Amino acid sequence: MIRVAICDDIEDVCLSLEDILKKHTFSTNIQVDYFCSGIELFNSFIKKQYDLILLDIELSDAENGMLISNKIKDVYPNVIIIFFTGKSGYERELLNFEPFRFLSKPIKEKDLILAVEAAIKRLEGWEEKYFIFKINNVGYKANLKEIIYFVSQSPYISIKCIDDQAKFRGKMDDIELELAQKSSDFIRVSKSYLVNKQFIRSYSTKEIVLNNGEKITITRKYTQKFNELFRKK
């Protein structure tokens, strides 16, 4: 499931884009929400974490679309953003905000579909990496980009994802070693916690704060390695 958000301060534009996307058959299922305010988009993003955002540059909020995109990417750098506007002259400025695509208003249906299909193709590439585990001899898989953290509750490991959580038998050292072969996003912050850095909102020398507000202690043993890995691209 690809989570898509549309943001334009004119509701009719949002409804039109939403209708085009919902009528089209993409290579994977999509869920579409729309917002008429950049602030509403950001507040919802913190809770839901969209994969793809269609964002108007000239919002009527105090902050325009480009500044809202920066706030969102500070929380989740991997989000894909497609900007659009009815005015020209933004092309050079947009380079500083790493847009995936840029669309001009009025947005043509064909251009919108092609841009979203390209974004989904990128997202599906990310989705090829999974963590596999078993519960009562039944196999399950979790998309790495949707895993928030693992926590050890010996002899069990709890896995916390965006929309779900589960508990299985395992050892944190083994999981850390396995994930290191697949992704550079997972960081050990204590003997008990292995966290996806994409979900870290802020941190200090003693703790991290996740996007959902949850706080996790960084123990002294892991402080130096955390600082090294968190800054690693």
C-alpha cells in the first residue's frame, strides 16, 4: 500500500487530483488523502507518514509548500515530493528542495499519472527489502521502511511497524547483524532497542525522540556508535 497525500489550498483542485488517482489502476494499491493547508498536512504526516506527497508551492499558510516540504523531510527524508504550481519562475529555486517531479497548473491527467507511476516505481524498489520472522512456525515479512524499531523482551523480540506490531522468538544481536547487510537505517541505541533512524525526530546524548513522541534511552555503551551511524547517509 502506497500512502499518497495531496495538498492545495483550493479544495476543488485536491478533489480533482484525488479523483484522477483513484480512477487509475496503478501497479500497487494506493491510499489517497488530501489537505487544504500545509499545517494540516504536516500534522497528519507526523502520525501517518505518507510515502508520496503532491504539494502546491503557493499555499495560503504562513509557510509555502517548499518550506513545508523541508519540515517533512526533516522527519522522513525518504518521502517523495511532487511539486506543482500555477506560476512560473520556481524552477531554479526548487533545486534546493530536491523535488522528484514538477507539474504546472492546470495539471494534465496524463502528466499526473506519469509522475505518480514513476514515484511508485521508485517506492517499489525500496519495498523489495524485508525482514522475515516466524510466529508459531508461520512465516511473516515486514517492509524495512515501515519498521520503527525492535525491542528485546527475552526470549522474545517485539517488532513495531507503522501500522502493526508483533512478537517472535529471537536474539537482538542476530537481528542487528542481519539488518546491517540490508540497510544502513537501523541503529542500536541500547541492549534492548534497535531503531530505524528514519523515524527519529530528535536526539540528545541521553535519548532519542521518535516521530510519534515516544522516547527511548541511549545507553552509554552505544552513544558513540549511534552518533556515527545517525549522521551517516
